Amino acid sequence: MAESATALKRGKSAARQRSPYPPEESIGHQVRWAHRALQREIEERLKPFGITNGMWYFLRALWEEDGLSQRELSDRVGTSEPTTVSALHAMEKRGLALRVQNTDDRRKSNIFLTRPAKDLRDLLLKEAREVNRTATEGIGTAEIESLKATLSKIRKNLAAANDVRRAVTPAAKKG
């Protein structure tokens, strides 16, 4: 009896306190949760094709413009160069991409998709469209367009804040 009373007291004292900024109210958390759900769904749909989420982003970029340099590819996908190198190794091993030394600058290499990677394009884009269709079920076209516009504004706002921070940071270090 004494143990259950102690446990009850402990339970009450350990009751969850309301955060002054709950995750449910955070745009960042909402976007992250939605992103993770989308990623899990696309991951499940790509698995039968032997494509990882990491490969997916690079395939998308190269389907848009084949022959990008590693740095250009990193910039397009938004990853660091070491992450790009790892993904490219996996894609080369799987026979999806080839690195070709740049003819103008031998220090650079350009990335080209192989025929099997190009052949996957329509199949995988169909899966991506299905994921988006599932995610937006019951949401009207106007709401979807509004969401896209809002997310675009958020990205622009954050990019501008990052630019300001980068411009101010070197001056602050000197002072």
C-alpha cells in the first residue's frame, strides 16, 4: 500500500508540465513531422527498386540536369560534399551513375546517369506523385497552392536571415 501511495505521489510530481512553446505550435516541428512522414512513405515506395532516400535526391537533380559537377550536385540537393561523395559511391556501386573527369578542369568530375538510372525515372516519379497524392488527400487545390507559397516564403525568409548572419559574423569577429 505504501508503495502505491509513493508511486501515486511520484506520478503526480512527475506530471508533464506544459511547455511554454509546445512543439505543436512550432512551424519548424510541424514541417519536420510532415517531412519525416513524407520521407518514410517515399522510402517504402522506393525500397522495391533498390533506391535509398539518399540516392533519390541525387537522381531527381540529375534527371533535371545530367552531367553536373559534384559541387553543383551538392548545391542542388543541399548536402555537404562528403555526403554527396558517399551517395555517389553507392549510386556507382549500384550502376546508376558514372563520374567523368571534366575536360576543362581536371580537378573536377561531372556526374552522369547510366541508362538504368534514366530508365527508373518514370517509375520512381510515379511513386513520388502517389506519395504526394496520398499526403494531400482531402486538401483542396487552393490550400495546396497556398501551402507551397507559404513554404517558399519561409525558405526565402530563412535564406535572407542566413545571408544577414553571414554578413555580420565576419565583422563581429574582427571587432
